[in-house]
Amino acid sequence: MNKLSTFLVACAFLLPGCGQETVSSGSPGHAGGSSFADIYAAAEQALAVAEAKRNVWSKTEGLLRDAKVANADGRIDEAIALATEAKLQAELASIQADTEAETWRTRVLSN
Amino acid sequence: MRRILIISLLASLIGVQPGLADDDPSPDATTRGQAIAFDRNKGNCLACHAIEGGELAGNYGPPLLLMKVRFPERVDLRAQIWDAAVNDPATRMPPYGRHRILTEEEIDLVVDFIRTL
Amino acid sequence: MNNKILLLSVIIGLFVGAGATAGPEEDRTVMLEYYTGRFPDVPLQEFANGLYAFDEIAREQWIEMEDFPPYEIAIEDGQALFESPFANGKSYADCFDNGGIGIRQQYPHFDADLGEVVTLELAINQCRAANDEESLPYLIGDLAAISAYMSYTSRGNTINVKVPQDNPSALAAYESGKQYYYTRRGQLNFACMSCHVQSAGLMLRADRLSTTLGHATHWPVYRAKWGEIGTLQKRISECNSQVFAKPLQPQSIEYRNLEYFLTYMSNGLELNGPASRR
């Protein structure tokens, strides 16, 4: 326990951001070394999965378009943040579709 | 114990531990929180809840009154906004945090505002 | 196995079993009883008027609006379009039963040869395709006007959507529409039923939520908010957008199946389209 908590405390004080690998929502500009192209491709992939499940959220594609524009304008941190957000939304939409594939039945009106 | 410590340390690192937040928000924070709560493209809370100072409110959900009585702990109100389905799977309230409808910072500001009601 | 988990799975099993075995007619009866229980003072046919069945103030404004029906031009335009021949000399009347007059209650139906649900709007474009004419856009414009005219000639006819018991594909299409109706979607995480069953009659901002019973009787609709006449699937797309879900293609399989389910739920009500809504 001591070793681990020392590590975490060190994390907090010395390396802001190092604990963020545990959640996928990175802060703008922080992407564990991934390039914009990698994140953008991962977001497109996640979007394709959600599309196949016929469950895309309405803002996701716009975020991805904005990410592309930001990247072209050289606003790299913003571009990465937007693409990351699009990827997370697409993943959540897929999770929603998977969960709902069964739980919708619990909502059906019955006697 | 060990697990709880790790979780709370991790949570404080990524800033999702509202219990540790200052419970005496600045007037600026509550004003910004109100703006987010009333914005149709953000919280849009008035779509469902009557709120003092807001117009054309719906009654889809209960009026937001006596919020510190209903939610004595800030953390519980924040959890309700973040994902109301945890307490009630049949809830119709959108999961503002879980579905990333608002950012964590925006949720904190909305909580600041709602706690003044 | 943990007892609680066992109990939970038994309960879920009961739900799943109930959802799977109840047929369309049982579904319709349960929904009918739900709404007549919630709105005991509303006569059955009144549900065809949507929220105006139980919102007195909105009803008065609506009746005033109906003094000069804003959909009247669409009926006239639709009739002209309906009666003008295609390049090959044929017309819409040649594609439909009874020359296309007074037949809206037949739609949507399950086309056994196609293996899909056919809505009236799809049938209008099928007719055009069969006569080498280009498809019309589905949500507004000429197709909505033709649909409005065909609804007008069908006013007073009783909705009688059928799910043929001897066709498993038809039942599957109905079930898929039912699943769509009860499935939460969009970033805001709403199902159709979240608003139109659980919250029917309540206010969302300044708008009162209508009941699913009666949702399919009165299309197309001139909506003040739109400033034009639009089809049922335009409204479904709008519902999707309102819960932050990307709308599907108009007349996609999912939307047609949903329309099949929705219209079945209004079986027994009289058609009263086109209509006006705020």
C-alpha cells in the first residue's frame, strides 16, 4: 500500500496528467503521445461502429469536422481535444446501443 | 481500505471528487452556473423543471426548490445531475456527466447554482 | 449462484418473456387502457387530435387556426400533382386501389413480395419509379402535398393496419418498430416512450407532450414551427434531433417499421389528416 500511494502522490505533484491514462478522457493536448492522425483515425473507427449500430449522436460528426479544420489551421491541441471528444461520444453511443438491445424490453407497457 | 484510498486518490487526480470542492461558491460561479442551466443548448434545465428566475418552464420533472434540504450533501446533487439512472434506472433525466452533455467544470457550476435554490 | 443474482435473472426473464410473447393486438389493448386510464375524460376519437384533446387553451388556439386551415393550399397543390399525368401518360391513380382515393387507411402495410413495410409515401415514389419518374424528397414539398391530398380523401376512414399472423417477417417488422419505440437513443438518452408514455400530458418547456395513441392519424401536418407541411417521418427525424440523435434516412427500414408500429397503435381511430399543429 505504501509504495502505491507514494507513487500516486508523486504522480499528483510531479507529473500532472500521468494519472490520466486510467481514463480515456485526456485533457486537450494530452494524448499519451498519439498524433492527431492516430486519434482522428480512432474516432472515425468508433463512429463507424456506432453508425453500424444505427445510433450516432447528433453532435459527433460535427466535432470530427471541426477537429479536421482545427488541425488544418495548426490549432493542434484543439484539434486533438475535438477528435478525442468525438471518439468518446461515438464509444458511448455504441455502449448505449448495446445496453438498450436488451433493456428496452423492461420498458414495454404490460398488464 | 486500500482500494478506497486508491480510488479517492485517482478521483482527486482527475477532478471528479466533488465532495472535496469548496461549498461556498462565488457569486460569479452561481451566475455562470445559472447561464449554463438556462441555456437551451447546455443544461436546458427549464425544459423540465420550474426554476426561480426562469421563464417557460416545463413540469416534466419536479420544481427545483429547497435543494439543500433535498440534497444536504453537494456530492449527492452532483451525482444526480451526472447520472440520475444510478439511483433510478427508469429516470428520464439525461445523464449530463456520463453522456458528456456538459463538461465536469460546467456540472460543478450548475451544482453551485442549483444549491442556491 | 448468488441468490440475488438468481432472483434478478428470473425477473428479467419474466420481462423478456412478456415482451416476446405479447402480440400486436395485446400491445394495442395495453396501450389503449394505459391512456384511457390516464385521461379518463377524453373520448377515444379525440386522441386523434393530439395534445388538443386535453389542453384547453392550446385547443382554442388550434380551433381558431383551423378557421383558415394552413394546409389547404397543400391539398390543392397535391390534387393538381396527383391528377397530372406522368410523361408516359399514366398517373398516380393507375398505381393505387380505387384510383388512390380514400385509401390511406391501408398504409402502412407489409408487402409480402418485397418483404418490407410500405408506407403511403414510399408507395407514391414506388409509383413514380414504376412510371420512370424520379423520386421526390420524402419530408416536405410535392410528395407531402400529394400525401396531404390522399389523406384528405381518406378523412373519416378507420385505421386498420394489419400484421398478418401467417407471415413471420411482418411480425418481425412490427417487433422491430416496437423495439425502436422503446429504445433509448441520442446523447440525451430518451426513448419515444419516455416522453409520449411516461410524460404524456406534461409540459416540455411550453409544449404539452402528446400521446402515442393518435400519433399516426393526421399526417401530413402543417406545423407552425415549420411554416410548411411535412410528413410523419419529418416529425420522427425532428424527435431524433431533439434528443441529440442523428436522424436516420427518411423511409429507412427502421423508420418504416416504427411507422408500422405507431399506426397499428392507432388502429380503430379515424383518419383526420392533413392537420395543423403549433
